[in-house]
Amino acid sequence: MTYEELVKELKELLGLKGSPVAVKLVKSADEIPAGYFKMNEKKRHCEFVQNSRINGNKGYATSAEHLCKGGAGVMGIEPLPESVATGKMYHQLGNYDTAEGAMETVSAVPKLSKEYYASIYSPLESAEFEPDVIIIVLTPKQALRVSQAYLRLTGGRISSDYSGIQSLCADAVAAVVERGVPNMTLGCSGSRKYAEIADEEVIMGIPTHNISEIVDALKTFKEKWGEL
């Protein structure tokens, strides 16, 4: 099944708002697919995702286009700023009562150890590349169904590993690339404010190889349950 067909099924089954977003990290300019151009303005990773999801935007961002250096840093596109890496920024913002608490949290935030040149974005249905991660913004009920669909083949439990900071970058990309399993996150102050992730929405990062089986499971649920 093509990405276009998979997305059509997902939208019909779940009633998604917008599209799942294909995200790929590349190590050099040579890996940028034909027809993908550099983003024409600086934005945050979460904004690039949201613009692909809602507006159908496609393109890539190097460190120069990434406005949020914390997001670019956890994805390996540039070094993390010292204030982010030590937790100092979050302590000063009031997220944590102590510098030690801030440091403990940022130390646990997923980060990619490899270095990358750029991140590429596209609505999944029109992606001309194999994504590293598919990001889907969902209502809690939709996220429930996707979680159940993922677990249908193997059973077990699904991860929801987050700390309320660096959500669409660390939680939905770095954690998924690093671990090879889906992760659900509640967003963060930045993604809610700048990317306008809605109050009633959560985010799931999903490895590309799982998307077909998730759609198949959702179809089975629909047949057995009558509705999702």
C-alpha cells in the first residue's frame, strides 16, 4: 500500500485533522530528495511539523533554519546550547525548583548521538522519501485507537515517555529513532504556543515500519466493533 493509500485509510478510520507528517534526518545535502527546498524562513521544528500537517508544506531545515536550538540539538542537527544542556534555562524559566532537578530532567531527555545536516518534512501522503519517523497529532481517543492497533500484533504496553519539554523533537523524533518503538507525548509549552498544538491534542511519533500494521489493525477493529 502506498503512503497516499495509507493516509487515506487513516483519515477515514480515525477522522484525523490534517495529515501525518513524514520526518527524515539526513547527514549531507546530497541526501536531500529532488524537489525539496530549504525552508524560506526560520521556525521551530514543531512549527515545521505543524505546517506540513495542516498546510501541506514540504522542505528541509538545516541548523540555520531551526529557530529552536534545543530542538535542533536533540535531533543532532547542531550542538545543544549550554543553557539547555545543563538545564539552566529551564531552571530560570521556573520549570524546576532546583538546578539539580532541571539537570536531572535534561539528562534524561532523549538525544541523538549522531550528527545530521538537516531535517526533512512532508505530509506523509506525498513524501518522496522513506521517513525515519511519522508524527501524528491526535485526540486522546484517536491516540487510544492507534496504541491498541500497534499492540494488536505483539501485545505488551506502549511508551508514553515525556517531561513536558522538547516534545515534538525529543519525544516524537529522537526517542523513536533511538528506540525503534512509538512514543506518545503531551506536547510542551513551546509547541502549544508557537506551533499551536491544540489543548485537546496529543502527539505520537511512530516508526515508519509500523504504519501499515497499524492501519490493518484499525480496519480490523472497525469491522469487529462497528465504529472507532
